[in-house]
Amino acid sequence: TTPSAGATGTLITVAPTGAEHAKADLPQLPTTLEEVIDTARRCEAAGASLIHLHLRDAEHRPTLDAGLLREAVRAVREATDLVVQLSTGGSVHDPLEQRLTVLDAEPDSCSLTCGTTNFGDDVFLNPWPFMSALYVQAQEREVVPEFELFDLGHVHALRRLLDTHGLPFGGAVHVDFVTGVPGGMPATTAALMAGVAMLPAEVTSWSATGIGRGHLPVMAAALSAGGHLRVGMEDNVVLRRGRLVEHNDELVARAAELATLLQRPPLSCEDARGLLGVKD
Ligand code: KMH
Ligand code: ZN
């Protein structure tokens, strides 16, 4: 393929909130719409081009409320040029049927986890019929899925999705390795490289994130192997030993700095759209 900004630059995804941390324990976690918008703006300025969103309700609890999702997609689009990705993973307590309704909010992109995984003491359910339905509905609604791979078996399940349903909307196939979840693949270079080696030929780009302590080692491994990056308080709340993240843009800025040092500076939002095949 021809070298392009997409091949040489770095897509930086920010996952600012997630569904797991409690606002009471981490007041700096962006949970209100205003905080999410401020976060989106600051992270875009720091080098992010894609935002992976989970929303919270007025009590800061995870929610898949359709109205809130629509409002957030609209507001982030108005405030930034970021590619807007909604989580269809939600929290481990969200019913599968409700997770499918996320597409009604018409995001640019949606996450699609390629299999069930143990998730700490919980189970993050992604049975085949759910994955398959989400894949087809995303194709029909022209939403670009990002395939979340928590385990090596998930890489093989992506093969099955592609064989069964063809390419996703837009024709690109972007995957994100989520390493270091207790129950999934560890946040090590060796595990990441095993996953990369197994990727189907149709995959056009991949990123990686390390949960918790694996955050920096996985970032370095991904960059050196030609991958893209995901950072954010959903995945990691410690900036360095003894210092919590105060704002998501600190994580984005550090990722951008490292990527730039390695001659792979952050992609613009426009280049990210081209890389992922999302609608203009
Ligand atoms: N909150 C996790 C159970 C996704 O966003 O698609 C699932 C998750 C993956 O965060
Ligand atoms: Zn998520």
C-alpha cells in the first residue's frame, strides 16, 4: 500500500470515562455532559482524533439512555472534529438488547468486542449472536465498528465475523487490543505481538491500550510495532507512581509526545476519518 499519513502518523484515541470508576472515588473523572465536552476539546488540542464514549446519568452512574447518547454525539460533534465512537460494551450489567440500541444515536463509530471475557470478578458478555447482530446493524446504519480484542480468541472471532458478513461499512478494518483486563490477555509486549501476528489480512490498522500498570509498556510496544494508541481514564488513572491523572489531556499529551519523538506524530481528525473509513 502507498505510504500515507494514516500509515506513518499515530491515531490517538481517548477513552475518558468508561463504566467502571466511581465519581465518588475519582472526582476528576468526566461524567457530566459539560465535563465530557471540555474533555473532548482539551484532548483534541492535545493530539487525540477519536473519542470513545461511555456516558453517565445525573447520579454519575453508567447509562445507555438513548436521549443522552444522542445529545452527547451532537454536542461533541459541535465542539470538536473528533471521530465520535460510542461504546456498545456499556457496563457489565447492561442487557445485550439495550447495548444494540446505541446505534440509534448515529455515532461515527461504535465499539464491537469480539467475544465474552472474564472482567475482574464479573463477566463481560459478547455471545456470537450479539456480535453478529451488532456487526450487521452497524453495516446497515453506516457506522464504522472498532473491534475490541481482549484475548487471542477474539482475534479469531473477528476472522469469523469477516467471513460471515464481509467488510464493515467504509471498507477499513480497525482493531484495538485491550490488554491487561483481569481475565483477558496480559498487558505485555509478547501478548500484543502474538495478537498482531494473528490479525486477519483485512485489518487495515490496529491500536492498543494497556489497562493499569501495563499502560506505558503497551504504548511503547504499539508505537514501535506500527500500531496506534488508546489512552484515557477508562483504562488508566495513574499518570506516574504516586500521581493520579488530573485530566485526560495529560494522558493524550504524553502519548502525543512519545509518538512525535518516534517520528509518528498524531493524526489530524481528518486523517483519522480517512484511516477508519468513517463518513465525512
Ligand atoms: N465496560 C466494559 C465492560 C467497550 O467499551 O466496548 C466494556 C468496555 C468495552 O468498556
Ligand atoms: Zn469502553
